[in-house]
Amino acid sequence: MLLFLLAPLLLAGFLLWRWLARRRIRLGSLLLYVVVMSGLIWGALRILAEIAGARVMLREVLVVLWFAIAWRLAWSIWSRTVGRWGQRWVRWARLQRRRGAHPPGVIRLIPWGRAALTAVILFPVFLSMVGTHRCKLRDGHDPSVYQLQFEAVRIPMADGLTLDGWFIPEENAERTILVCHGAGANKGNFVWFLSALAHEGYNVAFFDFRAHGASDGRTTTYGIRERLDVRAAVDWLKRERPGQSRVVVGLGSSQGAMALALATAEDPRIEAVVLDSPFVSPRELVRGHAARLPVIGPLAADWLLALASLQTGTNFFAASAEKAVATMGDRPVLVIHGDGDILMPATHSQRLYDAAKGPQEIWFGPGTHSNIVTADPTGYRERVFGFLEKHLGPIPGRRVRYGKS
């Protein structure tokens, strides 16, 4: 965080120190740049918020603006160093050719070398940083849209972060479903899961992963560190709502499915999992999409993952939901995949289903990525609670609804 705050100042200081004779601070141009960029950033975030049913926070506009300024300065320094690398030799070679001489042919490779360095270093560093350091959007909706009472909660983490969450109680319920959202989303985006999960004899808990929604943090790792968030949420349920969370079931979508699988492999208190729109591992997902460009694509994918690992202090190559599911023992695993999902290949869901050692089911339902529940809420409800009823037993004091009577 400190490096993020200081980056524009350090880069600007270096730029002025190194090229003071060529740079003049034009306050009018600087002010115009800030105003225009702020407007563009606000507009872009407003569009994203409208799509996600969320709200824009002014603080996040300033965060993105600060990030944009840092990269604009970094580009200025890059263009004045690497961008002009070998320019004297290029000019000399041109002059020699005009005189009829034959300068070394290797000089012709200098412009290509500069472009290659930009493509291999600067651009991937930018992409990996954007992918792992996200801006946040506020919840646009809460459980009251379903006329449900809920409690706003704050969940402390061992690493000093605090997660923001909701707890929606069900009368006399001793079981809780913990909902884990996807990357770039928040609990407000996932409130629509209540159309399938409410009034089924389970309490429902939502929370924002680190670097999302109203939770602390700025760095996301697509399930790797987020598994700690899942475990912290389970800690909170067992500590603060023990009677209502005698049984904890995890329901994760996309990144949430990865985090949930990794957390469940480490935490026996999660007694069953529903993996919605999951992926096997970050590496296989990125390499799978990059494979459309033979040879170069997978190499570029690994390079991006290596940079992301370096920037976040995690290992994007080692995390595997497939290995995690294989270690869950006899705990029930339900895998859900949308037939219109173009982000996650169906083979990922199939592999997770095949990896489960205990009771397992798979449902290829209607809908796009993470939106099967909105495409078919009735079918979603029947699949999830029928599966839980079958393998965890019916809810005490309630008749069997989805299995045999």
C-alpha cells in the first residue's frame, strides 16, 4: 500500500531529476489531464457498476486515477530509456547508408528489440498488476430486496484485514450456507442467490472477499489467499453463531469455488460444498484460453502468472482445486456448470466431479458463467437442496422435500 501511494511521487521525482532540461511542469495541462482522466474513470466504473448492479465510490475513482498517473509516468520513463535505446546507432546507420556505406546489419534489429522489450516486460507487468489489484464497487442491493431481515457483520482476519458480510437467519435453523462470490464481484452481486437459497431451512451468510466490496485489502489472488477468508468466515460462524451453524455448507462460484475448495481441503468443519462455475487451477484456465495462440500463448500465460506470483507473494502455479477436491474424503461435492459459460470450459467442472472421492453429483444447467441461479432458480434450488438432503439428511423437524418420503 505504501509503495502504491509513493509510486507517482517517486516516478515524477526521477523523471524531473533525470530529464529536467526537457521537461516543464505545465499546471494547466496537468489539471486538464486530471479532470479528463477522472471523468473517463468515473464513466467506466459507472458502466461496470450498472452492469453489476453496484454503486461507484468516489474513493475508488481516486485510487484508479492515482494508478493511471503512476503508469503514465512509468511510460514516460520507459520511452526515454528503453524506447530510445540504440537510437544513436540507428541514426548513424542511416547516415552511413546515405553515404553508400554498409553498416552492420544487426543495427536493423534495434527497433525490433525495443518493441520486444516493451511487449515482454512492460506490457505483461501492467496486465498482471491490473489483474491482481482491483478497484472496488459498493453493494447495489442487499437481502431486503427479498424482504429478508439480515445482520451486517465484520469478520476479523489473522493478517489484520477485516471482511464485510451479512448473516440472514432462518427460524430454528441449525445449518448455514456460506456463499463465496466470484472475482470482481461482491456480496451485493450475489444477493440473487437468495431466490434459490432463502426459506429452505438454512441460514445464509455472505461476505466480501479481500480486495472486494466493503472488505479491506487491495490484492486478489483468485482463490489462493481467499481460502483464508473462507476459513475466517467459518471461524466467525462457529464462534458467533454456533447454534445456527452446527452444520456449515459452502457454496462458491468461480473464484469463490476455487477458494472454497482450497479452504475445505484444510478445514473439516465445512461438511459439504457446491462448486458453481469452477475452474481446476489458475494456470490451466489461463493457459487454456491462451492456447488459441500456439506456443507463444501458453508461454505468455506462464510469464503473466509468474509476474502475478511475484507481485502478490503467492504461487499461481501450485494452487489446484482438483487436488483439493481429491482430499475432501467422504464430504459431498456438487458441481454446477452453465451450458452458456464461455469463460470456464466444461471440462474443468467434469474434472472436479471426477476428482471427488465421496458422494458427488454434477449438473450442467442453463445459463452463463455464475448465472445459472438466475436462469433457473427453481432448478437450482431443487438441485442444491435435493443434494444436501440426500447426503446430509433432512433438516430436523422438517419433512423431506426433494428426496423420497
